[in-house]
Amino acid sequence: MSPEARRERVFHALEGIYSRDGLDGITMVAIAAEAKMSKRTLYGLFSDRDQLVHEYMQWVRADFVRPLSDREKEYPLRTRLVRLLAPSEDERGGLPLALLRQVIVKPPQPVDCVYGRIQQHLETNRELVQAELDRAVERGEVKIENTREAALLLETMVRPSILEPLVGIESFPSAAELRRRFDFGLAVFLQGIGAVEEAPH
């Protein structure tokens, strides 16, 4: 089995443990047992639980923003933004939210390191969106004076508020509701910036 396949097995094990035992059940011993591998193999992939959780969050980030291939970068703006930002059909459950809530409610030590990692994820996402808006301006697809501000606005329009699930309200939208919001938000954004609307792919 390749190292990448092993890592995915560990991430799925992490989600399984959380759904059954909550955050308190997430230990390296439990993860190794759930992933059906030795602790030595697990520690060969991740130096400790913090690194494992950090890399899990990077893996989950692909559900929210997916970098485009060189071929995809040639598509029209609407198609590029859909490929980059459309919500995933995968149901991740509550583990990513539980981890974010843990950082906010009971920050582990050192706090700066954890917040820095979350900020790094957010900034990477915004840079990818801004890069596509910059590409659209360069190609004459749209006229945007400040692509950074436009990227932040787009992110707000196509994503649900994270505040409610973080403070404990469990009514997070379904995959279908997320997709409806995304499609509507993207259509309003593209109309607002004067982009030529192309047929959805």
C-alpha cells in the first residue's frame, strides 16, 4: 500500500473514531487500531497527533477549495470558479467543525501555532480564488478593481456561515442545500462583476 493510501486510511479511521467516541477517543493508539496498522507504521507517517490532525485538516480543505490543473485554468471564469469552489458531495461529518470548535472554545497549547495553521488554510484558499480573478482580469473576462476584496466577497457569498455550527447549533446545511447556495451565490457574484454568463458544465 502506498504512503498516500495509508494516510487516507488513517484520516478515515480518525473520522470513524470521532463519529463513535468523540474527540476524547482520538488517540494515536486508537487511530492505529482503527486503521489496522501498527503504532510504528502510524508514527512513520505522522510524528504525533498534532501533525496528524493538521494534515487531516489540509486533506479536508480539498472539500472546500481545489487547486486547478493547468488545463482547467484555460476554462472560462464561471467554470474555473465552479471547479475551484463548488461544495464536495462527500459528507465529512462533524469532525472538522469539532476540531475548529475545540480551538476556539478550549485552545490547546501553543495557541499561536494552532491559530497560525488555521489562518494558513484560510489564506491559501483566498489566494487560489484571487489568482483566478486576477487571471480573469488579465484575459479581459471581467473588470475588477480589487481582486482581493472580490475574492473575500465571493467566499462569503458561496459559503454558509461557520458561526452557528461552531457555537453548537447542529443544523448545518445538507450537501444539496450547500450546492443550491453555492450556485445562487456564484450567479449573483458573476452578475455583479459583469462577467459574461456561460452555460454551466
